Amino acid sequence: MSEIDIEDVDNPEFRRFARVVVECDGAGFITRVNHSDFHGNAVSHDVETMAGSKTMLHKNLPPDKVHTVYR
């Protein structure tokens, strides 16, 4: 696994379809990249379930907790 490159996650196609593993306790798709979220993170990610059911798995997750599985 490798950490997500910020340049990649700014690409809308990658953001929507990249499969990721999150903190080793779940997997999902990045659905949004947040800039300056309310937790004070410069960049954070919203991740939904693998099924794509729009059920939020994680919100405002820092980039160091999100790793790519494949593209």
C-alpha cells in the first residue's frame, strides 16, 4: 500500500473511484477531498462504503490514515 498523492486525489475521477483502505478497519471510496476542514486539517478525505451505497464510512479523515489499494 502507498499513501495517496495529493495531486491524485484532486483529480475528480480518482476521488470518486479510487479504492482505499482506511486505518486498517474499513475500506471504501474517496468521495470528497476537503480543504481546510473544521478540524483544522489542511486536507482531509470523506470515504464511503465499498458498496457505493453513499453510507459514510469516515468523514474528515487526514491523508496519513488513507492508503490506496489499487486504481
